[in-house]
Amino acid sequence: MTWRVVRHPLVGTDVLKMASHIAEHSGSEDAAECRIIEVEATIAAIANNPLSGTRLDGKLTGFLRRQSRRDQQITVVFRPDPARKIVYIHLVAFGGQNWENDARTPSVP
């Protein structure tokens, strides 16, 4: 059963920054679009199996991390809520981005 997905308000910004970075450095808007599609596929896979992922600690205790299938360049940090069947998407990071140190303070219920 697919769980409902709730995105942190800044996830859209994460994805736009990633796409801009890719388009700028690769010179290809198609490459950026492919990565956006990959982000959406990763989030859909999380919604279909929300209890699977690498468990995180520190300020992200209770959150999990999943990477994209193709080349593990996209990282999605999320928190499942089994009681409500909701998965909260906390952030999306790309490549060597230092998302662990830069992670925003969790704000989901």
C-alpha cells in the first residue's frame, strides 16, 4: 500500500537548486529534467516501501535515508509515520552535497 507523501516546504527549493546546478554544469536542461524525474521516482519508491532505508542519528534520529537507484547521486531524507501511513520528505540532496551537516532542523510532527 502506498503511503501519503508530505514534503517539507523547502523540498521544492532543494530540487530546483539541484536542477539549476546540473543544467549549469552539464549545459543540458534535459540532464536536469532527468534528475528531477529520478527524484520523483525515488520519492514514489519510498511511498511504496516507507520503512526501508538507512536509519539516521543525531538531530535526524527517527529519519531514514534512501538514495536513487541509478547511481546513488540523489539522497532523500524522510520520516515514516506508520500510525498515519504518511511519509514526510525532509530534504533532497545531490552528489557530494554535505546534507548531514547542512540538514535543516526537523519540523514535521
